[in-house]
Amino acid sequence: MGEDFGVYEQIADRQKKIAVVGLGYVGLPIAVAFSKRADVIGFDINEQKIASYRKGIDVTGDLGDAAIHTCSVEFTSDPDKLNGIPFFIVAVPTPIKSGNVPDLAYVKSASRLIAKKLSRGAIVVFESTVYPGVTEDVCIPILEAESGLRCGPDFKVGYSPERINPGDKVNRLENIVKIVSGIDEETTETVAKVYELIIEAGVYKAESIKVAEAAKVIENAQRDVNIAFMNELSMLFNQMGIDTKAVLQAAGTKWNFLKFTPGLVGGHCIGIDPYYLTYKAEDTGYHSKIILAARHINDGMGTYVAQQIIKILVRMKLDFKHARIGLLGLTYKENCPDIRNSKVTDIIDELGEYGITPLVIDPWADPEQVYEEYGIELSDVSALTDLNMVIVAVPHREFVNMNRSDFENLYTPGQETKIMVDIKGVYNRSDFENSGFYYWSL
């Protein structure tokens, strides 16, 4: 049992501030939400990002400029602003390195930074997705070594995994139950009370930090496995000449059939988090079977789609060098500007092996960011003319709202067979096929 430092009271009464370290898709919404109930320092080492936030520009595109402009968060990249803070929230990225090994560099550097500013009685809560054990075995030793303080008697540590879903306007930070945990019972209680200031859905107190870490990492692994099963089915049914969407609609009439659909699995969560779990499993001597098999299937889907496209072009006797292909959507998911770990680039890379360069358009993605990250130049929608094939890779609402005749106008006038690749199957197959299209979807 530890000592209650009275941190919650200091924050609720605005005597002391909360500091959110790392202001991306996770940290920014947390900082803005807390600023309605407490005084908040929003810290990020990226000075360009901080300058944008100060101008009221939401670089994540998730909350919107108005929310940033009107919030009371004190945005800074000055570490001295972290002096005397009693409650830190760490929301830095946890990507993977080559070989699918967890990259804890950001979590470690954030721990070092906070340790230099750590004062007695402070609580540090980690939100970044990690494998079970990182908070206690990696972060606490850094905090202790750099601060000269001891975890327990001098400062406390908690873990509360993020559950933010970028681009989702329904499931928001405030209405998703928040898992909280702490190094001891008092810490868990304090962390719970602080988060209850903003979480309307309430908090769930996990019995330990490791349980909270494990709960987070399996949420995305479960989703990954389910989508991989759908992707495997789509490959199988494609071989058999059966419409996957029709099969899933029929099966979905049973009350306990899980309604997942095939597709590309990218982004910073589902495509990465399972590797944190399998890495830790290997570390303990257990070789994962289902999780890694699912990752293998989902990682290969971009290449698989591209190969199906090549087969269609061969079947239709189209000249690869002169085929005009419009590819709609590059972000990792619909109605979201996030391009991290997008699997659409795998389709583009594989088509490039055959000398095919599609015209890529995405109204949600930042053209500069796309070029910097992937070397892909986005085209304007006006460039989509005289096409032989349209690939709807990401069903942004702008594309979903297009009807068959809107698409017909994009093809070469008088073209005998218009090829439509609707990766996620969002359009009506028979509508296109009855109008003479060659239609393919997962």
C-alpha cells in the first residue's frame, strides 16, 4: 500500500496542471478533453506541430481546427514547462522496427525527459500500446535512474491504454470505457478519478499494470485475426468463383456470426500491435501460431490484390505500358487523413514491378506528407479521364457517394469493357455488371 499524494484534488481544483507528452492522434484528443476540466500542458518535441496547434490548426485532422483554436491547452516544446507537474500522461508512438520487433525508442526517450522533471508525489501514466511488462521493466527503471527517485515511496506509475479510433465520430474518447491501472491500489484509484473527469463511459480498474497492457494488445490482435480469416475466405472464394460479399451476407443472418469483412489492414494499431504480443511470446519461449498466421495473411493482401489486377489486365488483353488506371484512396482507412502503414502502397509498389503507375487521388491525404513518406505524387481528381480501370482502394465518403454513371464518365469513351476494382465491395456488383463493367472485389 502506498501513500495518497492528493494529486487528484490538486488537478480538479486547478492548483496544478496535467502534462500530456506526445500530441498525435492519441495525445491531442486527451489534452483537449482534459483542458475542459483542468489546466493542461500539451508537450511535443516536434516544434512544427506545436506551432500549428498554437495557430489553431489540427494536423491530425481528427478533432478539427475549431476544437484546437478554442481549447485552453498550453502547447509547448519547452521541457522546462514540465517542472512541478504532478500528473503526466505519455502518449508517444510505439511502432515496429524491421523484423517486426517493437520499437520502444519513443517511450524510452519520453521516460528520460519526464524523469529529469519528476518531483516527489508525481504520477506518470503511460498510454502507448506495449507488450506486458514494458511499463514496469523498461519505463520505471529509466524514471528511477534519471530522477534519483524511487517508484513507490517517491513517485507512482500507472498504465491506461488508449482506445482512440481515428476518423470515428461515434466512438470518441469520452464515450469509450477507459481501462486504468496503477503500481498499487491508491495509484489505481487516483488515476481512475483523474480520468473520470473526462470519460463519460466510466473507467475499468484492471487488477495490475500487466493485465492492462495485455488487454490493450489483444484487442487489436483479435480484430487482426478475424479480418485475416475473412481475407483467407475471400482468396478461397475467388478461386471458386463465388462472391465473398454474398456469402458473408447469407452467413450474417445467423445471430452469432461475427460481421467482419475482408480488406487491407494498415494503420498504427491493428497492423502493428499483434507483433508486440508475438515478440513477448517468443521472449518467454512460446511460438505464436494463430496471431502470426493472421499477420502473414493481412500483410500480404496488398500484393495479392495487385496480382489479381495484373491477371485481369492480361485477361482483358490490355497493354500494361499504356493502361490508364485511376486509384482512389491512399490513407489507411476511410474518412481519415492518417497515411501511416497504409497497405494501398503495397498495391502501387507491386503494380510498379510490372511498369504500371496508376493515377492516385485522395482528398483526405496531405500531398506533401504522401510524397515525403512514400515518394508517391497525388493527382488531382480532374486527371481521372480516359481510364481503362478504376480501383477504389479506400472508400472515403466522396467515393461512396459516386454512382455508376459518375464512374462511367471516367473511362475512355466507347470502351468496350470498363474494369472496376472495388476492393472492399462497397458498391452494388450487379448494378455495375448489368451495365457492362468487369467488376472485382475481395
